[in-house]
Amino acid sequence: MTTTEASSEIKKFIEQTYEVEFKGKVEVVNLDEDTHVLRLILNSFYVPLNITVQGTMEEFLENVKDQIKKRRLNLVEYYSGYKNESGRNN
């Protein structure tokens, strides 16, 4: 299975599991023959969710699907914080 096919399968799995249309980016990368990485870009390009699995592509997909179920990705939110010290005299 190619990385493109794996990405498509994972995207379909997310949509079926959470009953949503997933508009984020799903990217599968092979680091080497036995190490695969899922980069799941939810709503922050700078903070992707990475899942790395060492094993065959089938083991990778099985593990990723299990993680997608357990992590409750529909509840993930990102916040940015800024420190404003103007006007403070310490």
C-alpha cells in the first residue's frame, strides 16, 4: 500500500468514526522501510498530531485506527496565548 492510499484510508476512517467531513490534512510518511508516521493536521498547521509506528504498513494502519478511536479527536481545541506586560511597573 502506498502512502497516498494509506492517507486516504485514514481520512475515510476519521470521517466514519466521528461522522464528520474531515477538512484537515492527512499525511503518511515512510521514515524507512519499517517506520511510518501519520501527520494529522487538525486546525493548526504548526501543531500537527504525529503518530509514529514501527512495523509493517498493515500494523501501522491498525495502530493508527486504534489511536484515532482512543484520542477523541473531535474534542481537540487549540489556543494561543500572549503575554502583555505594557504598563506594568515591577
